[in-house]
Amino acid sequence: AAALRVIYVIQYLTVTPFAHAVISDSAYYDAWAMRVLAGQGYGPSPYYMAPLYPYLLAGIYWAFGHSLPAVAWIQSALGLLNLTMIYALGRRINGHPTGLLAMILATLYAPLMFLEPKPLTETVTITLSLASLLALYHAINNPKFLTYIVAGILLGLSCLARPNMLLSTTLILGFLIVRHIISSIKHKKEHTSSNNKAAHLAALAVTIAAIIAPVTIRNITVGNDKALITTNAGIVFAQANHQFADGIATVLPGFTTKIEDQQEQELALASKALGHPAKPSESSKYWMKQGWSWILSNPLDYLNLLGRKILWSLHPREARDVHTLDFEAQAIPLLYALPIPFPLLFGFGLFGLIAIKRKTITWISAIYVFSIMAGLVIFAVSFRYRAPAAPVLAIFAAAGINETFKRILALDFKGLILPLACVLPVSMVSFVKYPIEAITAEAPANWGAGYLTAGQVDKSMAYSLRALELNPNLATAHYNLGLAFYRKNDLEQAIFAFSNVTRIHPHNAQARHNLATMLDEAGQTELAIQEYRQALALKPDMPKTNYNLALALYTIGKYDESYEALKRASEQGVDIDPRFEQALIKKLPSDKE
């Protein structure tokens, strides 16, 4: 397992653009971590995405500098720790053979290793989740306040790493409380023991709350908004449940894939619908209602969507996300050598759960897997969102495979009916046509974005053009291509590319700003002014756009309008060139000087 990771990370850092570039979610976390290092923190708003990982990332940057290779190596080392914990948890659930085989199955499940070197939350979430399950096992078998407090700390941190874990944590805590109540009823005479167990569970719940509370308090006091952890649940729910949804995680029609722009777009649309500037929590509620409104208005369509989500949750295709496994495997064939498909883990995992003796930790682990899979159905399917279930499923699958081989060796052919009944139906999902191709245009477009960030313009153009061959209307590919042409001083092609972006996404204010800047440089000032105005209509607080508009208006002699744009730019914090300001003032009527 260690050798595989060393080989993979070396190849990953060598043949992909991501040793020196971050995109999408990774770019968001990276920028956040850099702000933390600079002492700026997140800013005066509630957290939009989970806060734990960016702060851990900031810690890595503090120790090793702004080094993406350091992130890759450290998180791959976490992957090895995760395998160790898979073995430890498997041994506690069903003995040494199960733990060992579970570790092998997890090693051969490609998405786990694939995700590890990337600046994303999943590997850390898996580490905290497995540690939480082991801590709960220890607390149950060694019931002390300290053991329950440790379990509570780890569960709370897992929620801060990925808020989806709130569902897991709530269900696990609920299970332990119900189990305690039933046990208390059965053993009425053992009051002292019962009281101790209740106190331990209270300590667990209080500790979880205490870990989450600082984030909630920070959102209220610094962010001036009420949010438990994050404010993106509503938009994610709406993205997953609407007229055009197919069950695979993607942005809403008309939205960009850049996290910051998505947040601005959702806030702008929510504010317009609500008739006042919406707080992030209000925006989240608005989008949550949009999702529920569609569900309640279209129950049959929703049931159809629900069925598709269940199918895609069990499908062997690893649904593309920011990073696409199948695309990267073309450059790093080692990924093809990890053959375990998800249906095998789930099918044998289901049989394993049925076949083995179910201890308390077994039920807790099953609840954890259920909550991850339920999250896919509530929201949408992505291999990233599914990956945290795989380590625990590998344990149950190992138990199921061991039990199946025992029955084969015992010639208990009747006993094979149950494992076949579990594995075959899940395997049949593989024959259902997936709604998207294994490699979509987004994959080469993301590599194009990565190479552009890394300064390798020619490679960026090649991958962007490859993306446009797959999807001529992919705005992100046109966007990257436009920037690449601009860096090569080809204004004509850059303008053409950004014209395509604004055609596809007419509400992208930054794209209109870029197009206006290029038109301005090309001497097409009147058209540039139109684009600057459209950009500001979409997003008024764009100081650089206001400043550029002032310059463009001055060029064509519209001095009064230029002065108004310059005032807005100054109010928004732009450092005004005093020579331009003086030249403009001289052109104004005496009453405005």
C-alpha cells in the first residue's frame, strides 16, 4: 500500500498540472488557507463551506510553505493511517482475517488513493470518521468519561470537516440513546450502572456540541448571521432536486463552477426573489425551499429522480467531480490496476452485515455507512461524496467474502443463496446506462485550468480545445481559452472566446469585465463600455470595472459619466491615479471641479 502511494504521488506530481495549481473547491480551500496564514481569516461573513480543512491546510503551509506537493505527501500518509484504522476496526468487528482483507480491499479501491493527494476534505474526513468509530468502540468497551469525551471530540471535528457528518453523528447518538433506554427498561434494578451510562452519553453529546459551538458563535458574532456550520446546504439541495436534475452532482443551470461566483450568484438571485439583500442563511433557506417546492409540485418526477439517485449511488462508475478518475487514469495507468468496484464492496458488505455477529460497534458502523449513502440520495451522487462510505463497507465486504468462502469450502451450496441474493442485484446496476460519459468535457477543461494557473499556456490551450471538442458550449473551457489567448497577446481570439462565455453565461459579471478589458485594449471602446456597464449591472461592487469604465468614458469624451464612475471606484477602494483624476477634473464644468 505504501509503495503504491509513493509511485502514484510521484506520477501525480509529475504528469498532472496540480503539483503547482489548484482549481474549483481546491482553489477555494487554498485561498482560504492563505488568508488564514496572512492573519485575515475568513472574513466578515458566515462560513459558506466547512472550516476545519482550510485551517489544517494553513497549518501545512505554515510548516512547509505554500507547497501542494507537501499536501499530497501528508494526505497520502493519512491514507496509510486510514488503512491501519480500517484493519483495527475490522478486527474489532469480526476478527483478524476480516481486518486484513478489509485493508486489502480498501487498498484496491481506486478512489481512496486517487483523492489523497488532492487539496480536498475527503481524506481528512475519512481519517476523523474512522478514528471516531474506533473511539466509540473503546468508549463502549471501556466506559469512562474520558473515552466518551474523546469520541465526542472526534465526532465533532468530523462534522466541522464535512457537515454531512452531522447526519451520521445524530443517528449514532440517537442509536446509543435508544439502546440505553431499552437496556434500562430490561435491567431496572441496576440504577447505578444505568445512571453512569446516561451520564456518559450526556458527556458525548455535550462534547460534540462544544466542538461545533465555536463555529456557530463565530458565524453569529463575526459573520452576523445564524448558521450552525455552513450556509451552502440550501443551494446544494436545490442543485440536486430540480427539473433538469439527473441525480449526478452538478451546478444549477446558468451557474458557474467557481465556488465564489456560485455564492454570489445564489445570493443575488435570492435577494432579487426576496426583495431585499439576503443574508447567506436567508439565501440558503430560499434555495432549500426551491428544492422542496419542486419536489412537492412534482412528486412523480421526484420519485423517478430518487430511483435514479439510488441506482447511481450503487453504480460502478465513479461519477466525475472536480477531478475525474477515468481521465487521470489515462495519464497514470496505475489507477487502472486498482480493480475493486463499488458494487462489490456494497453487495458483499450487505451480506457481511447480515452474516456476522452484530455487536454495538457493528451497528454504529452500519449507521455510518447508511448515513453516507442517504446523503447521496438526499442531495446528489459524486464519487467524492460516496468515498467516505468505502472504508467501512470494505470491512463488511471482507466479512462477507470470508463467510462466503467458508460456505464454499464446506460445500454449503444452499448457504450461497444469501450472498448471491445480496451481490447479484447490486452488480446488475452495472448494466444500467449511466447518465454521463466516463470522461466529460469538464475533465480536460479542469486540466486546462490547472495548466493555465501553473503558467503552461500551450498545454492549457490544448486541453481547453480538447474539452470544446467534447462540448462546444462548455463556458469554463472558453473562459480558460480566452485567458490563454490573452496571455499570448492574441486579442482577436481572446475576444472571440469571451464572447462565447457571455453568450453561454450572460450573467457572468467577471467574464463581461474581462471581455470589456480586451475590447478596450483592441480599440473597440464603445463596445467595451457596453460590456463594462453590463458587468456592473450584474455586480455593482466591482471597483476595477468602475475604474476601467471611467477611463473608457474619458477616452470618448463623456467626462461627466467618467467622473461618476471614478467616484464609485474610489468609494470601493481603488487607488486612483492622481494624474488621471487631475486630467479629468480639468475637463469637467467648473461647478463639478
